[in-house]
Amino acid sequence: MNFRNILLSISLGSSFILPFFLYKEWSVANWFDALFLIGLLLIMAYFAMVLIEGQFFTAFFKSTQNFFAKINKKDSLIRESEKRTSDSVDYRKEFPNRKSFLQIGLFFCIGSLLISSVMYYLN
């Protein structure tokens, strides 16, 4: 089994269980709501991975570290006496299967939204 099938089966399995925790009962409408929520969670996980890969947080931490190093005189004196720089090691993280999160998340969100709309307008 590849990663996409595992993610799909875990997401579908949790979508059957989630209505019991949210609504205390299982119905088809509640299941579609849970499917939509799981899809949103998968899309949010995808965008968090994109932020991590783009090194947004690394740049933020480096800029705040630089700012506080220039403001704090004691720290700058210690750095000068120890002859160390404020440059940290670059860390690069790549997620190999992040597109699966986006594809399954969009499938769940759009599919549950369409089916819920059809159910609403048919009643």
C-alpha cells in the first residue's frame, strides 16, 4: 500500500467515528460534516508543510534572534569575547508526500460540500 491509500483509509475511518464525538449520534448529514472537517484539516496540514519547506519559521527566528542580539549589549559582548557569530546552521525539511494531503483534502471538502448541497436542496 502506498502512502495515499493509507492516508485515505485513515481519513475515511476517522470520518465515520468523528460524528459520535461531535454530535453524539451518527447520521449521513453529520458524516458529511465530519468529512468536510477532516478535509479542512488535511488542507491545513498541507499548508503547514509548505510553510515549513519554505523556511518561513526559520527566517522569522533568525530575524528575531538578530534583533535581540543587537539590542542586548551583554549578549553582544559575550559573542565578541568568544568570537562566535549569530549565524545558525540552515535546516531544510522536505516532505515527500505532501501533495497527497492536498488532493485528499480537496476531494473530501469539495465532495462533501456538493453532496450536502444536493441533500439540502432536495429536501
